[in-house]
Amino acid sequence: MKKIIILSLLIIAGVIGISQFAFAENGTLWLMPASGNKNVGTIFDVLVQADPQGNEICVVKGTLSFDNLTCQNITIVSGILVQAAPTCNSPNFILGIPKCTTSLQDILTVSVKGNNAGQANLSFSDVNVLSSGSVVAFNASAGTYNITAIASSTSGPQSTVQNAEQTAELQPLEPASEETGIEEVETTSLNQPAAVGQTGLAALFSNWIGWLILALIVAALVTWWIYSAKKEEEKKQ
């Protein structure tokens, strides 16, 4: 009878221990947001939360892992005790929760940037969670993000101007021929009006009509002079 009682107590203790261990396994490290669509090169924040689901937790330990993501900054939530602070170069952390907790607790904010188009992941490794006197089994939930490339556009007024400038630069310059230059000079001289100072006789002599009028005047003066000279000679005789 005594052996049966002892055996029964051992079985009950084992059942209690198994149920407590199973309950402790329900704790999880969450990432918020756990998924989403992001553009290449866009920086976004991910919040790390410890969810003990009723278990008492006092210390959270682990390492952040980045796949197709570049770490920009890691910030510890205000009020969390720091034993080992994570950085982008060394993303290992050991963080304490004041007075422990049995409810959802924010612990970290991680800023990341998508590297290339495709799937990117933020995950944990070497996760250990401690209560006041024992280890609490925790799961770690990874974040999965779809990184999209941004299509670049070359259309628009600015691109049109740039293309025109490039075309002008590439187009060879044709040297002006001598014949073309002569024609231009002749045309200019024919069409150009008289200079500002060209007035009076200078303007009159600029064409053949002026020269003809001058010749007639000179002929008239010579004829008058000859006629006057003959009259003088006749008076003397």
C-alpha cells in the first residue's frame, strides 16, 4: 500500500511538471510588423516584443539576424535594463525587465533597409528567456518582407532638354564655304543703307546719276567761261 501511494505521488508530480513545461513553451518573441511590402533602399522600423503568455520573464537573451536587409540602428525601449546592448555590427543582446513581467513587453526597435528586390528576413538565434529562478522556453517568430525595386523614369521635360543638348553636342559643325561668305558680304553691302554721316554731295556721288549732273554743270560753266571770254575780246576790238 505504501509503495502504491509513493508511485501515485511520483506520477502526479510528473504530470504537474510536464504541464508546467508545456505551458512555458508558449512564450514567443514577436516582430511588428511581421511582414509587408517595402521598396529597395527604404528604411523601416520593426518592433521586437516578448510575449510570455502568462509566464514570468525577467531576462531576454538572443541575437538578431539580417537577410537581404541592412541594419541602420537598434534602439532599446525606455525602461529596459541593459546587460549587453545590441548594435548593427554586433546584434547580440541581454536585456532585463524591471520587476519581471507576465504580459507583453516591448524590448527593441530595429531600423532596417532592403538591399535588393526579392524576399528579406529578420530573425532571431540563440534565444534564451529567464524567469526569477528558471529558464522559460521561448519560440522566436521571424519577419518576412517583400522588397520591391523602384522603376526609374527618364521621361519628362528635363529629359527632353537633356536629349536635345546631347544631340546638339554630338552633331558635327559644318565649316562655312568661301563662296557662301562672299555672297553674304555682297548681299550685305547692297542692302546696307548709307552711313549716318554720308549726306550732301557724298550721297549724290554715290551713283552714276550724280556724276552725270556734275559733268553737265562743269560743261555749262566751261561754255559760259568761253562765251564770256569772247565777249571781252570783242569789246576790246
